[in-house]
Amino acid sequence: MQYWADEMVHVYDVHQGAEICLIAVKGDSAALFPVHLAVHWNSVAVSPDGSLLAVASDDGLRVYALPRSDASGR
């Protein structure tokens, strides 16, 4: 998934119906756009088994272990 600059990556567990992870990334608040024209590209991906989150951004590539979900058996 790719999207224009945002400030947070939110990860939700479908089985729990709740947010399980929140990661800060570089971005510009919507209130500042288009006055502030800096562009930050953030790309995120979740591993097929749902155990890892990868974030590629201005800071490089970071990988996070996601919390276990009892419902999904991870």
C-alpha cells in the first residue's frame, strides 16, 4: 500500500476489531497542505502470516513484530 504523506501507520486486528499497532512516520498535517509542499513517501506491508509489519519511508526500511492474536493463532 502506498499513500501520500501521513503521520501514523495504524494496524488493526480484524478478529479483535481493535487497533494493535501505531507507528509514527514522517508526514505533513492536512491543515498544512498544500502550503507546505514537502513530499514524504511511506509504504507499508504486513507479512502473509500477519506477524510482521514493514515500513519503508524517508527513514529507511523498518520491520516490527506485531502482537500475537489469540483468535488468529499467531
